[in-house]
Amino acid sequence: MKSYYKVLSSSMFSLILLSSGISGVQAAEQTQSQVNGSVVAIDNSGVQTGAAQEQTPILVDQASIPAVIQAMTLDEKVDLIGGAGASVTGAAGGTFAIPRLGIPKLTFADGPAGLRFGSTANKSTTGFPIPSALSASFNKELMYQVSSAMGKETLDYGVDVILGPALNIHRDPRGGRNFEYYSEDPLLSGEMAAEFTKGVQDQGVGVSMKHYAANNQETNRQSVNEVISERALREIYLAGFERVVKEANPWTVMSSYNSINGPFSAHNSWLLNDVLRSDWGFNGMVMTDWGGSKQNGIAMLNGGNDLSMPSLNAVGKAAVKAAILDGTLQEEKLDTAIENILNLVVKSPTFKKLSTVDDAKQSVSADLAATNAKLSREAAPEGMVLLKNENKALPFSGTVKKVGIVGNSYTMPSCGFGTPASACTTDNAASKMFLMGTGSAYVTPTHTVQLPEGLKNGGYIPVNTNASGAEINENLTAKDAAYMAQNSDIGVIVIARGSGEGADGNSTTFEPSEKESELIKKVSDAYHAVNKKVVVVLNVGAPFNTVSWRDSVDSILLSWQPGMEAGNALTDVLSGKANPSGKLPATFPVKLVDSPSYANFPSSDGNPNLVNYKEDIYVGYRYYSTFNVKPAYEFGYGLSYTTFDYSDFKLNKDNLSNKIKVQFKVTNSGSLAGKEAPQLYVSAPDGKLEKPAIELKAFGKTRELKPGQKETFNFFIDPKDIASFDESTSSWIVEKGTYQFKIGASSSDIRGTLNFKVDKDIIAEVVNDNGPDVQLETLSKYNQ
Ligand code: BGC
């Protein structure tokens, strides 16, 4: 500790202050640099003081934190646990600065699809495809590249922490923020979020993994209590977060708004202290979601949440102070929070001077903007999912020159804060697709490319007018459709739904409207009458009903909200310049009512603030596969312009004790180059615990394979990977019996099966036994 108290002569210190004309933390920082990292004593005004006060320490590194905490007044401590605005206009928030102790302000900005500043801030960044689209790529390397690009932009703007990845589970197709999250599966979510974390943090800036946990709906998100069994929490809703903590060590975590089995997440000591910190070893800082502490600083500190964002109000602060003074709240709890906050500060680019803030800056640096726009364009096709492609309607044949394009009108139920209203409406989706989601995931893009422009860039002629030259949309007449069909070589219909924070979907977001159904019918009839093909592009952020109309069109391409380069990326895919290689990260059900959560979303028992997670562990494909409910398109599904063969399935042993290696080959057996995303599922035997029919345990993505080329995959699986959570012993167990590895191109298209045995029960991990006591009748294979 001694080295933090190096004292300069007062004349030297005054000289520095005079020459710099600055004070406080800046003076202290300059002084440090003059003396090789050692520190001087300063008072509030930055002036060196007498012998007794010469011992005021300042923050220089992690080792200096205890001394700094000791030097803090109670008021300063209480100030530091509340956010205090950002240094960059338009960023979501920042921390409190204490210049006399060398503690600078940090800035946090959203979010998961690119760095976000409020739309009035006039700061543009790269708009990447939405997270569901990135996860549909099943490509971890791509995710890393995209998040590295986001991390570079974060640093470029002088922001310290990007508020993502967001990895709540797609519990129900109506979840309003599903677009911002990765998947219905915790492994896919966790792996993608871990790559996001590594990519960002490798640039020297932090992430905030959010929303921990179970923020799976927007309806009453601030007040809803979710009743979830510990098994479903551990296996489904927490498992992705666990993976990120263990694989990628996120600097911060954001607790969610909702409560889980009683307490709000920000006040939930089991969730934050027992699970996150103790079971998983998280050693970073926890912040609330914006307003998530409910201004109850005492409950927040008791719950293990360090920082209240965007602030802790005067009443909240006074209550913490009073509780410490009267002994009802231990000061150590406050000190622990301060320590976690300061640990973040010393890692931050602001503290390390890796970045500076120039608030006049309106765009990321030109070279970064160009590189990242290219990456955004290349990333989108990897996540686009080809749902149908009859008679090879796609890619466009060589004779296609004129492309008829038409789309629907749609205005989002909630636009989301900070999003310009223009980004929340389409009046003809084909010329105004939704490029991204809204709310805190909205990015003010450096530029945008809509479909007509993309087609032109690709050498095509977009045709979207009727005989009188007016732009057509879902109100087109049969005559307009016939005119289009005559005057173009192929028809493209864009059906769009916006996605945003603040509202859940409903049947109108899932079902096509009457007008949309008519649009699809009229256009298909007109093109088919003249022997031309029709493609539907689904510009959506969550599952959409295709069953009522899919037979009338030739191809269906799920483009998602593909980012600011949408028009170029779509043209790349339609033309065949890029081969779509996405697979569904969530099941597309036949009907909304098929979803296992249907009856308990967004509330239960007529109580708007209660949700019973009765489907338990049977979320998404775990449900459809176990209970034999046929979806429209299953989890992991996605076609390609080429075909792939799977072969040479091998296990290195047929008995699992510690690690087992699964090997197989994927060969491009078609005639075009492409990428494939193979998936490994396990079918575990029932024992003391019942098991879903299949569970994803590993996945990969080939490099681009030319026809005839192959790639070998080796997946290593250890007991924890295939263990189930046993509430009665608070442990992860692998029960004895015969297991199957199923390797496939989707969750139903299984190409190879390998059996292995577990001779005796294996306890893979024991966790703390403070779990919630949940009284809930849950779905079971045995009591249907
Ligand atoms: C959202 C968070 C976001 C925060 C700051 C909240 O409304 O739930 O995801 O990071 O705002 O913008």
C-alpha cells in the first residue's frame, strides 16, 4: 500500500497544477505520470495538503482499491453506488466520479446489435443484423468478429462498457425482445453470448451481460413475479449466463427488472450471491437495469447488486446512509459494492487512457465505418434461413434482370424509447424493410441500404409500380399484380414485422393479416399464371406463421432484421452471390397455441403480475420433440442452395466417465459452394429425473465448402454437458444408462446416431443448496 502515498514537494506539485491549468483527478493523473505511477496526496481541490492529510490515497490500480475505500466518506460511498449520467451524449448512463480520489466517470452505452446512442445525439455507428440473426448463423467465429467490431466502435467513442450481450431465452414466440436475444436454447444462447463477450472485451472495453435473469417478456416487466422451478432455472434460464461467466469472464452483469420466485432480480441474493458469485465464480460488478433497483438501495446491497442505474435517488441514498449509521446494514456490504465498482473502474479504457471522449464526434472513424459496414453485409447472409426453395427458385437464374418487389404496411405496437418514429413503420416493406429492432437495441446507422437500392447495386432493376407509375403495396389490385408479373422476371414479397423493447407480440405479430394473405395470393397467382416464380422474404424478428400461405409461393427466405446493409445483403443472397446458411434458433410453431408457454404468457391465473412457468424444462424444441407436436419448421432447420452429406460418425470410446469425443464429417454434396451448421443432440435415459427427448450439446459451422469438399468435426463432451439438475441434492447428475448422440442438420433431420453408456451415476457438480422453494405443478411426460 505504501507506494500509493508517494509525496512530492509542494513546489513540484504546484508547478504541475499551474502548468496544466486543471484540477482534481486530471491533476492527479498528470502527477502520477510525472512520478512513474506513484501517487501524491491531494485534497478536494487537488492541492497538496499538510502532513496528516498527505495520506489521502488515489486510485492507481487494483491494489490501491482498499486504501481508496478506506479514505472514502460515507457520502462518497453512497454516491458511488448510484449512476450519474454519461460523458458521451446519448449514451445510456455512467458512474459517479470522485476526482479527489482519482476515480473517473465511466460511460455505458447499449447494446446488443451495435453501439447505441439516443437518436437525437447525432452519433452514428454500424447497425449489425439483430442478435437472433447472428445466432442463426450458428457461427461462433462470426459472432466474435461482429462483437470485436462493436468493441472497436465502443472504444472509438470513448465508451467503457457496452450493454450487451442480451441472452434471455425465447420462451414464447410473442416475447417482445426475442429479436435482441439469441435462442430458445441455452447452449446456443450461452455460446453466442460468450463469443460476444470475448470479442468486445478483447478490445479493452467491457460488456454487461443482461438481463440476469428470466426477462422473457415485456408485459409488466418491472413488476411481474415469475415462478420457476430451480431445475428449469438452472437448466434453461440460467445456463447460458453460467456459460458466459465460466468461458468469457464478463466485466459486468445487468440484473433484470422482473422478480423470480419472490424477490426482484436486483434484490435477489440467491440469484446474485449464491448462484452468480459463489457457484459460478463471477468476480465482476452487477448493475441494475434502468430503474431496476426500485430505488431501494438497501435491498439492492443485501441482494448483491452493486450499482443502481441510471441513478439512486436522494431518498434511496439517504436510506442506505441511515441504515449504515444505525447498524441495520453492514458497511462491509457497501464496501463490497464499492470494491466491485472500483475493480471495473481500474480495468476501464477511460481509466487506462485507452480512449478519450470527443463529444462532437458524429460517426465512427471512417476506416472503421467502412470495414464494419462490409462485415455487417457479410454477416447477414450467414444468419438468413432458407425455409423453402421449391424447384430451385433461388438463387435467381441468369435470366432474371427485373425483380418485382412489393410489401406490406406495418406500424409497431411500441416504438421503443430513443427510436425515431420513422424506423417503426413500413408502408411498403419491400422498399422500407425493418433493418433492426427498436428501443435500447436501436442503432443510428452510418448509412442504410434498402432493397430497391441493393438490387440496383447488384445490377438488377427493381419493379414496384403499377401501370400508372404509383408504388404498390398490400393494397394492390389483381390488375396491378398482373402488371408486375408481366413487367418483371420474378416476384419478391416482403412481409415485415418490427421488433422492439417495451411491448410483447400477439396474434397480429405472428399471423399474417387478411391483406397480407391476399397480397401473397394475388402476387403468386399473377406470377404463376405467366410461369414465373415468387419468393417471400420474412423481415421479422421472431417466429411468424407460414402455414396458411407457404404452399402458394416457391421460396421463403427468413432475412430477419438484417442490419443497415439489408438491401445489399439480401441481393447477395437472392442473386446467389452468397449462399444463405442460417438455421432456426427457435421453433416456428404451426399455431401460437402450440407453444408450451401459451397459457402462461404473459400472465397466469388472471393475475397480471404473476407468471407460472408450468412448461418447466420443456421450452422450445425440448417440448415439441418430447410431446410429439409437429412444428411448421423445427429448431435448427435451414436449407441451402447446395446439399450436405454427413458421414464417418465415431466416438473415441463407448463409455462416458470424463470426456468423450464425437467425430464426424460433413461433405458438400451439391453443386454450389456453401456452409453448413451441424448440430449434436443428446437423448438421455429417464431415471430419477425425466429428460427431454433431445437437447443440443454442441454445434459448429463449416468453412465455405466447395462442391466435394469436406470438413471434420470433433466435439468434446464432458459429464457436466449432459448432466441434469437434481433439486433434491442440489447437484448436476448424469444418470446411468444408455445415451444417444444424434448428429444432424436440424433437430429432426438426424443423420447419424451413436450410443454410449454411463455405468454408474456421475455427480458432475454440487452447487449451493439455498435454492428457492417453488410450489408449482409442472408439465411432465408422466402426467399429461
Ligand atoms: C433496457 C436495457 C438497457 C437499458 C439502458 C433498459 O430499458 O431493458 O436492456 O440496457 O434500458 O438503455
